[in-house]
Amino acid sequence: MRIKFLSSLAVLALTVAGMAADSATKEQTAPRKMPALLTDGTPVGEGSLSGRVTSYADVIEPVQKAVVSVYSTKIVRQRMNPFYRQLFGDQTPPDRESKEKGLGSGVIISPDGYILTNNHVVEGADELNVLLTDERELKAKVIGADPKTDIAVIKIEAENLPVAVMADSDKLRVGDVVFAIGNPLEVGQTVTMGIVSAKNRRNVHILDEVQGYQDFIQTDAAINMGNSGGALIDAKGRLVGINSAILSPSSGNIGIGFTVPINLASSIMRSLIETGTVSRGYLGISPDPSPVTDDLTEQLGLPKGTRGVVISDVIPESPADKAGLKRTDFVLSINDHVIASPEELRLIIAQILPGSVAKVKIMRDGKEKLVEATLGKLTEKPNELFTGVNVEPLSDEKRRSLGINRRILGLVVTEVAEDSPFRDNFSPSMVIMEINRQPVADLASAKSLVNPGRNLLAVYDQGSARIIIVNVQR
């Protein structure tokens, strides 16, 4: 089975000789003011919608006007083979360019033209156009995008636009009736009906390539290529999610679709509108990925069946370390949100703004304790020293496991990515002792010692010390 994103691509083979794409320049602007959003947090089961329902037309019609089609255009350049230049010299035909066109959907969330859609709908686009239900076609610009949640915000210049009302997606229940609205396969706006098949799908491998944050709503409402970025609404016509991907062996609908919950999408949206980027909280712990067993809870002095996550490591000088969290602490909840898995812990922490206080409820030595930690800001690669090379302090436990003498001090290499340009220089378990003749104590000081160009490193590897030269290009 293959995961398929829902934006459709059709390559238009239009050769454009000598055509140069405008390069976009990022403007440094002041934080944008969030538009006023319509919200309704009541569960779908409450209110006037009751009794026999023979039509949902009155519910669907208003939100249809807030769902748009998003057309993207990419300029693809094909360089001429150098062999032909040698043969024909100045008579060589110029490099060729073609246009690649894509289709997705979007949801208007403010009267002045802010639109929620998917990152993969707009990613790499040289031009974006939005088609409204009143047949107006307007140019759009990207306000911000977040590949880790597949959410993007774009904007068109218009006023008094129809908008979607947002629900509280945490209150969705399996079995709730939902509708998917978008433009599948460019047949025109289409509404399909289904139910919420499952919630909190976190291991469906949709965003694995970017180490994304997955917390999908699963639905059997029919969605197909072109539905990306479209709306999933409840039986009251409120927006509960942004359609993102399907699971299918044939790229067609088989009733397994995945939607980003609107609570997650709106938190990303707010950060993108206000700053153009996404700020995520950082705690600084490594959760044990193993399932919590009865044997483990018994060893930790916990009641049988206790749900939570065991801390396997605490990063030195991290917010967790400063707050007093320790290895083998059992995390029960964060800000009263019960934590049932490492993935859930990572997701919850990431959604808390840096600088905020996270109330972490733990069990330690069989006793419940509340720890308050002021979160830092998550960098995308917090342990990376060189591109694709992750390191961590050489702790006593790591030293024992690797059999390294106590006189060896520095940072131990924990991971070297397959595509790292420094893969020939480093290997896991190697210890970086000095950079440019200065001893290495922690990651921050190590980064400050690295210079553009050639760097002289003293390393300890496989039982002996040696000198290596690392060339850094910036």
C-alpha cells in the first residue's frame, strides 16, 4: 500500500526558450496581525440538529463558498547536454524550460483573503492562482508553509470573502458524520460524505521524510487527487480538518483518507501569519520508544496499567534538566493532557510556544510529582554539529557502553546521515576532543569553534587518537 498526497500534477510540455523565472525575495516585515476567526467549540451532537435528516444542503451550501481551487505552476529547466555545446558551439540551442502545473484545494479562513491549504500543494511553485466559487481567479502569495505538518497559508487580495467556521477538532468522535469538499481530478467542486473512521493516527508514515508531526483524522469520505488542502467539515458545517493524503494501492480512493485536525492546523496557521515561521517548544528529553509493560511499571513502583512515557535521557542544560527532570521519570501528562506515547509527547511539546511554562506531571519513586519547565525553542536539528552529523556530550553511561577511558573528553558522534557531506570524516561512536586546537566541552562551544574552510579536529576513534581535517563550506 502506498501513501499518496492528493494534489494532482499534469505536466504541460510548453517549451519556453530564453525564459527566466523571477526570483522571489523575502521581505523583512513586522509581525502580521491575526485576522478575526469564526469559531464554534460545541460538540457536534449538541444543538438544534436532531431528528430525521433528509438533506445536508443547508449545512453544506455556506461552507462550499469558502472552499477554493489552488492552481500552481513550476518552471522546470532542462539544461542542454554539454556534448552538444562542444559539437555546435554558438549554434547550440538554448536550455529548454517547461511548465509543470498542479491542482489542489484550499479553505478561506478570513474575509480579507487568508487561505489554509497543504504545504505540498504550494511547495516549489513559481506562481499560484486561486479560483473562487464565483469564477473569479486571483493571484496568491505564500505567507508561510510548514512541511512538518503539511500546512501552508496563502493569501489573495480581496475583501468580504465567505469564510469557514472552525470547530474544536479535539471534540470529534469516531462515528461523527463528516463531508470532504474540494476539486478532485479537476472535475469541479465536489462534496462527499463519510464518518470519522479513527482519530490520532500517528504512525501512518505520511511525513516520515521530514520527521513530521502526525496526528491525523482518518475518514472514509471519498477524497482523491486534487482534494489536497480542501475542507473536512462536520454535520454542522464547521471546519474540522484540512484534507492531506490517502492510503491507496492505485492512487484512487478506497475509503482511507487522512486529514490534519483543524486545532493543529490553526496553531500552525497563527504562527505562520504572525511571523512567517513556526516556533515549537523544546523540553530536552529522550522518551523510551519501547511499549510500557506491566513489568516496567512494577519496577518503577507504578500501579498496573499506568499509561505514560518513560524518560530514557535528559539533555544537559536543557529546560528539562534545569527543571529537575531525571532519567526513569515516568511522564503522565503535560498541561493536563494525558501522554500515552512518545509520539504524543513530542506533538504536545511542539505545540507549546517557546518561553511558556509546561506543567509536567510525573511519577518518581512511586510518588506523583508536578514539575514546571520553561520551554526553549526547538531548532530543527538541535544536536547537529556539522551537516548531517549529530553529537552529544560524552556521559558516564555512554563512556561505559563504548568502553572509552575516563581521560577522553569531548562530544561523541551519535549519528551520521546517509547524505551528509561529512560521511567520510565521521562515524558513530567517534569522540571529537578538540576543534582547531581548542578542547570541546559542549555543543554550543563546539559550534563557535568551527570556521568556514579547513578545520583541524582531534578525534578518538576505535581505541586511538588521530587528527582529521574537515572542510566546511558556508
